[in-house]
Amino acid sequence: MQQYINIMSIIDGFFKFISKSTSNSGLITNLAQRLPCETPKKSVDSLKNAVITAFIVTLGYIGISALLGGTSSLGVVFSDVVPLMLDISVLLVFLYAAEFSRMESPRLRRVFLILAASMVLYLIGDLIWAALELVTHQQPFSSVADVFYVSFYPVFALGIYYIPEIPIFNHEKLKFIVDAAVVGITFCLIFMIFLVMPTIRSNQGMVGTTISLGYLVGDILLFMALVKLLFNQFKSIYPVFLAILGMGILAMIATDGIYTYQSMQGTYISGGILDAGWVLSFVLMGLAGLLQVNILKNGINPERLTLMRKFSFSPNLPIISVIIAYILLILVSYYSISDLLYVELAVGAIVFLVMFRQLLTLNENKDLYLAATKEIERRKLVENDLKESIKEKEVLLRELNHRVKNNLQVLSSLLNLQKFYVNGEEAVHVLQSTQNRVTSMAIVQGMLHESNLSTVDFSVYIPKLLDDLFKIYNVGDGINVALSVEPVFMNIETAVPCGLIVSEIVSNSIKYAFHGGSGEIFLDFHSCDGGFKVVVGDDGAGLPENIDFNNTEGSLGLQLVKMLLKQLDASVELKRNPGTTFNIKFKELEYNKRV
């Protein structure tokens, strides 16, 4: 009795040690509080923490088992009681997850209930095993406990197969089936050669052989469930849950394989280090369930979870499977370690599936090529239609622009004729100024017609504008022009007001600066600080002192200049002596494309 008290105190100390050691690094306490679904980095951290926790627990189990002596009475008690506690813990976690899944996803709830049912079977098996070892002191292998252990595998695999999937297209599903079949046949071939056939030939007796084969068939079912986890995409499931659960399944398959081999050799020892493999697998399964509970408990929308990407080596996986199958075929034929016939049949099936998979890929590529060809043809047709439409619009715009230019020229000619039929010098000046403004706009329209309909080259526009102004005013040889115009292309939104400003200032210089004498009109136009700078003026008499540029009610031309400067959001500096000089800075206005 004292021995059992001692062993229970040791087990209690073991779990306290694990809790303390893991809580120091925040592994167990933080797993239930952190939400690693938010970012990939947090998901990686949770996966890492879960794996570290599982290995700490497993190493702690191995260490205490070694200290107690695996084959001693205390060691056997420890190795029987700890799995029972783990079974109960994992069972409670799955039931807890099922309860939280009830409102979120009824199907997911059934998944956890099925997984919990499988744990009940395993728990019953562990109870019977512990009773046989600790109470009746019988050899547990080849007992009724194995019935419950073997029953665990199909029920657990059923829970995995029942996880809700994201619907996929039929051709994608067919590729998944082929890939899974290739992997499954290769795995079964390995099991057949190294475990199944040696088990059949072993001297375990009918019951022992049947139970061992049951374990192997169960491992094959678990492996196919693992393949499903790797290849499929799931909804309402936290990806790290699937990853950790998959590692737990892999650990169980590996442990079962070693257990079967040791059972054939008669070297398996209950309570030995191999039992740590089952401890590791169930710790991983429990942690996976704990993380999923965390997501459900915090009410995270399943649609926000990062879905597990389809795991596919395509086309490397079929090639790797073929290589492994041929290596096995060579080993069997050379060393005669197994029946050659079923190995040849398996290799032939793998080759056939690989060829079928490649045909599916070629057919899919053909469909993609045809779809791409149709799309290219459709886009070419659309592109041609757009080009034709652009050409039609360009012709229409050129025609419209040409008519605007002609109308402006007609208007300029009418104003020029009207000058000869009015009395008074002031009326003539008004008509002359209006004609100048119309001429300035007509030149812009003419240059647009000759260009790309959107920009004006000011190095061409300014000389042409001044030439027309000099002709309109019949300027003689006494007035010279000094031009320095940088080749600058300006959109129509900016060109029209800028041309009108230059026209008004030059017209004022021609009319009022020289009083019939000689002089010079200068214009400097160039780029400056991401915008433009215009220096225009004369060396004539200059503006009268009684004219205030900021208060231009008496001069229509200066009022127009001020309004146009405001339209350009330009800054202006006026210098009066000698002559009159306007320093204007502005930036190009935004241009809305017409076509």
C-alpha cells in the first residue's frame, strides 16, 4: 500500500514539475490565452510552443521513468497511471471543444465527439492494461485491452475524415484522390514488406498475429487520415490544430511500428522508453484540442482564420513515390525479403496512377492553354475596338477643334471689319483688344489641331502670338522683340490663360509704352522649381503712378490679367522703373484627359 502512495506522490510531483517548468517559459499558461490566428508569425509561435511543451512533458516522463526503473514495480505503476491521466485529459479537452463548437458548427461538434469516443475506447484499453499488470500481474499483450486499442484507430480516423472541408472542383478532387492513392499505396507497401509480412510469418499465434495486424491496419487508417489533413483545405478549423494533430498521429504511427517490430522480436518491455512515444502523441493531440478551444472560446469568426494551404508536392510527390517503390522492388528482388508478386503489383499500380496523374495535369494544362488563348483573342478584339474608338474620337476632336479655330478666326475677322464702321478712338481700341484676345485663343486652337490635341509647345506658340499682335497693330521697325522661350509643352487648361496674359501685357506695351518712338519688348519663358516663370515687359515709359495694379477698376486689360493670374494660382511681381516688368510664377494646372 505504501508503494502506491509513493508512486502517486511521484506522479503528482511530476505534473507539478511539468507545470512549473513550462509556465516559466509561458508555454502552457499562454496557450489558452493567445490568439495565434491573427498573423502567420503568431501561428508559428503557437506551433513552436505546443511542440516544445509536448517534448518537455515527454522528456519529463522518460526521466522519471528512468529514475524509477522501467521494469521495477514503481516504474510499471508510473507507466500505467500516467497514460490514464493523459487519456482523461485529452478526453476532457475534446469534450470541451465539442461543447464550444455546438453553436459555431454542429458538424465540428460531431467531429470532437467522435474523437472523444475514440479516446474513451483507448482509456478503457489502458484501464484493462493497467488492471492486468498491476492487479492480476498478467501479460497484457494479446488480451481484451487490445480489442479496445485496435477499435480506437478507425473511430479516430473517422473523426478526421468528418472534419468539414472547403468545396473544391471535381478535377481538383480527382487529383487529390490520385495523389492520396499514390502516397497510400507506397506507405502500405512499406508496411507490407517490413511489418505485415514479417508479422504473418512470426510465431505469435493466431490471436497475437491477428492483434498485431489489427494495429497495422489501424496505422494505415491513421496514415490515410494524415494524408487527408495534408492535402485538403478545411473550414472552421484552426490550421495549427491540424498541424499539431497531424504530428500526434505521426508520432503514434511511428511508435506503433516500433512496437509491432519489438513484439515480433520479443523485445518489447512494458514501461520502457517506447511508451514515451504514445505519451508524446496524446500530449500533442491534447494541445491541439486546447488551441482549438481557445479559438472557439474567444468567439473568433471561422472565416477570419487563415485556411490551411493545400499541401501538395505536385509533381514531385508522384516521382518520389515511384523512386521509393522501385527501391523497394529492387530490395525485395535482390534480398528476397518478401513476396515479389504483390510488390510488383503495387509498383505497377503506382506507375499507372502517376501516369494518370500526369495525364490529368496535361489535360488541365491544355484547358488552361485554350482558356488563355480565348482570353488573348478576346482582349485583342477589345483592344482593336478601343483603338478604332480612339481613332474615331481623335478624328471627331480634330474636326471639332478645327471648327472652333475657324469660328474664332471668323470672329477675329468680323471684329477687324467692325473697327472701320465705328466712331471714336475708344471704341476702336475696345474692338482691337477683343480681336487680340480672340486671336490668342485661335492660335492655341490651331496649334492643338496640329499636335496631340492635349498640349501646346510654347516655344512655337509665343513667337507666333507676338508676330500676329505686331501685324494687328502695324508695329514698325522701331520696336524690337527679345525672346527667350524654353521648349515647354503645356496642357490646354494652362496654355489658354497663360497666352491671354502674355497677349494683354504685350498689347499694353505696344499701345502705351513707346508713344510712337522706339524701344524693346522682352519675354523670357522657362521652367522653374517644378513650375514655370514668365518675365514679360518693356523698357518704355512704364505704368503711370496713378495706376494701382491691385486696384484695376479703370483698366479692363489689367482686370483680365488679374483674373487669369488667379485662375493659374500664380504669383506676380511688378517692377515699374525702367519701363514695366511682370515677373510671374505658376504651376501647370491638372489636365483631364479627353480620350
